[in-house]
Amino acid sequence: MIQRIGISTSVFDMEGARVVAIAGDTIEGIEYGGRRVTRTATLDGGSVVYDTGFAASDATLTITPIESEKDIGDWFAYLVKNYSSVNVATPRGFYYATPSKVEVRDSLPILTLMIIEQIV
């Protein structure tokens, strides 16, 4: 199954927006996650748990395009080098994210985005 996600810069850039075709199982990081929880041992042998809940901003989104995408790796690198934040539209929602790295595995470029906030 092929899905599409939109990535755009927050400021105007002629090269700043694309729709990326990905295999259905290559969006990783949004649907799972953990709660913001810490546990501290107490002197009586018990513990105190501090739980501030789940936040989308704890997620990291990994995007791997399908092979047919031309020059997408160069565009991913352009985002990482030039922008501290981008907008990302996925089937699961709309996010504000920081492009943190781009790498190549099995000759496919992989973009890693750190979610800052879920907009919708």
C-alpha cells in the first residue's frame, strides 16, 4: 500500500514543499510512544510516580520514500541543512517538526523528524 505525506517549510521557499510517496509501513514513530513518567524510590521501600501523560512531541518520525522518487535524498538533506522546522501532513495528523538527520540505507534516503507539536 502506498501512502503520501506532505512536507513543507514554514516560510516561503520555491523548493520548500513536496508530497512524498512512501510504502505504507515506512512511517514510523507516531502511532507508538511512551508516557512521560518517572519513578523515585522512597525511604519506606515504596516509590513515588510522577506522570505527566503522553505527548506527541516525544515522537520521532522516520520517513523512507519508495524507490521511484527522484532527487528526494538531496531535498531531505536541503531541509536538514537549512530549516529548523517544517510542517508535516500524514494520514495520522498534521505536525510541526524539526528535521534532525538524513541518511541512506539500502540505497534509499531516510529522513528523521523530531515532532515538536501535533497541530491536528
